[in-house]
Amino acid sequence: MIEKILVSGWPMIVVFIFDNVIANPVGWYDRWWWFDIPMHIVGGMVTAWSTQRFFMNMKIKLAKFGRMEMYPFILVGATAIIGIVWEVYEFFLHLITGFITQPSVADTVGDLVNDLIGAIVFCSIFLVVQQKKKKYDT
């Protein structure tokens, strides 16, 4: 089970390591005020992708969730939950280290919105690919 989670979550692990080993220490967030926006959009896309990979690796069929159109809601919902966990992580990082990771409520909400935008972009691409795949299979 742990192996399947790690295999599913490697895209999220890569983004997490990039953020904490390169982007933060080098000061990209301080240098470029806008850098946080694409990072959260990419984070949302990667989180939805990892969630989709988790379902695939656990061999959980889409039929268990009803129609295919409902599947993106699950991916976006999982992304929202993980985005909230990330913001809580940043909050505790601030408490422990004193780094200002959340300068305002607007920044936190903006981060969550960007996470969801990324998840919606992934789901849109995923649905288009699935529909094309279904066309070629029939």
C-alpha cells in the first residue's frame, strides 16, 4: 500500500522537493512576487494527476463513482483537501521558523484558488484524453 502511494505521489514529491530545496532557499518567492501563482497552479495540476494515478494504481474503477463526468469532482476535491493541508503546513512553518509564508488571508485564499485552477486544467485535459481514447477504442 505504501509503495502504491509513493508511486502515485511522485509528481507531488518532486514539486515539494523543488519548492523546499531550490525555490525557497534561493529566494525565488522574494525575488519574483508572482512566482507563487504558477507554483500553486502547477501544484494543483500535479495533485490532481497524483490522485488520478493513485486511483489507477489501487485499481479503483471509475464506475464506483458513477458517471465519468463525476470523476473530476473527486480529483478537484482531493486537490482542495491537499491544498488546505499545504496551507496549514506553511502556517506551522511560519510558527516554527519565523519565515513569512502567508503574508495575508488574501494570499492564502489566492493560493487555494490557484490550486483549484490547476486541478481544473488537469481534469479538462484528462477528460479530453479519455474521450479521444474512448473514440479510438470503439
